[in-house]
Amino acid sequence: MEIKVIILNARSKAFAAVNIEMLNAYFEIGRKIVEEEQKGKSRAGYGGKVIDLLSSELKIEFGSGFDGSNLRRMRRFYLAYKIWETLSPKLTWSHYCELIKISNRLERNFYEKECIQERWGVRDLRRQIESGLFYRLPAGKKEGGFLQLASEGHKLLKPEDIVKDPYVFEFLKLPEPYSEKELEERIIKNLQMFLLELGKGFSFVARQFRMNIGKKQFYADLVFYNKELRCYVLIDLKISKISHSDVGQMNLYLNYFKSKVNSLGDNEPIGIILSRDKDNIEIKYALGGISSQIFTSKYMLSLPSAEDLKRAVESSC
């Protein structure tokens, strides 16, 4: 009904207006705190006293939202951005509370851009930061890649752009030991989180997609479609190292999709083989001479540390 649309639009505009005013207020409070600290910079511990005194006064009149920890967030908010015009009204104060925890400016800019483009909620943003998305994208492993990610966000221009290394599946909460079937079942039960981990443009197509090739039947574990690259993406799950036969089987699947499944306008399908471990040298030889778009990557069942991811990137550059 048109009346419902009018009400929803009005609420959305009201929320946006309130959000902008709140961000502006917190930005200005942060600026005032920094300016007051700078006046007494020659006195040791002066900055901390400013916040404690201000908090004592504000809590009496405005409540717990102005306790010392929140005022410190406002201070950090101002120091992280400095120029009001660089802030986005599409993000809430809760979003910015997560972003200001990131000291690396390039990394923070990347998450801010992706959060706006992909409309992440605060929970999704926190999860992407904790899983080190910035350091797991292929663009970051190229010269100048982090600068590009910070200025443009994650762009899908070619097949390899969709592949992360590693993938992080901490949300599956999968107990050891487990089978490939159990891994697949947990993914289906947590499909929304799995789609978030896959990245932009993915939609679910099928599980155990059946292919009749000659007199045999084959099954692709998971099939998705990526609207950004306009192609099918087939995912094969392994709990052991990737073998030459795994690569050959994926090549067979992709050839089937090209001839039997693709529609007019679809690009060549992409295959991703995921395993808990992989031998890069062995895979290099296994992929040799295969023209299909097959990629291999590791997956992890727990969140990696940021330092581990940074070291992994540095060693691969």
C-alpha cells in the first residue's frame, strides 16, 4: 500500500537525520576534548583528567551514554577522521565505534567503503574485521594492492578477484573430527554467513548439483552464481590435501557447465577447491596445462590473528 511506503520513507528519513546529528555531536565533543587536552599538554596526566571531569558532569545531566569510555571513543573518533566531510551518514555511531579500533588508515578506509557498498550491519562489519578480510583478498598480495583496496574497495573485475586465501569458517562451529558431508551440511545450515564470507555478488544455486556425463553421474558439492562476474561458481570441499584428481574432476565439471548449463550472456564458470591444507608446488603442477578457471584455497575453522595474516601476505609478495 502507498500509505505504508509513505510511513516507511518518513521513518527512514527521520532516522537518517537523527543519525547525522548524533555523529556531528560526538565528532564535536571529540574535537573539544582534544583542544582542551592540547591547552594543558605540558601537564602530565591532564588529558585523562579532562575526560574524567567532563564525564562526571555529563553523566549527571545526560546519563551513562557519556561515561569515560564513551568520551574516549568520541576523542578517538575525531582523531581518526579530523574532517567532518569525510564521514558517511550511511554509517551509524556503532559502525564507527568498530572502525576507530583500526589504527591502520588504509585498512580502516577499506572497511568503511565495503561497509557502505555492501550495507553491512555492525555485526557483519565486526566479523569481517576480526577475520582479517583486508589481508585475505588477492588484490592485497600485489604491489600497491592495499592502497588500491583502501581507495576503491574490493572490485570484482576478473575471476581471481573472488578468491580469498584463506577462507574463514569459524561460524560453522564444527567439532573434530568431521567428514566432508558434515562440513557441507554445516555450510547449508549457516548459508547466510557462508554467503557473507564468499563476498559480493553471490547467490546460492544448488547443493550436490547432479551432472550426467556419459553413463556416469557426478555431483558438484556447492553451486553459486556471481552476478558481478556473470558466471557460475562451483565449490568442491575437501578435508584432506588437494590432489591432481580433484583438479581434473573440477575441470570436468566446468566443461559440463560451459556446454550444458550456461545461458546466453554467461561467462565461463569458475571452480574453487577448498581444503584444510594444500601444497602450493604440487598444485602448481596439477593445474599445469588446464585452461579452465580453477582456483585452490585453504579454509580455517577458527579466526586467524591479524599478525598471522599480515605475515602470510608479506611472505607471498
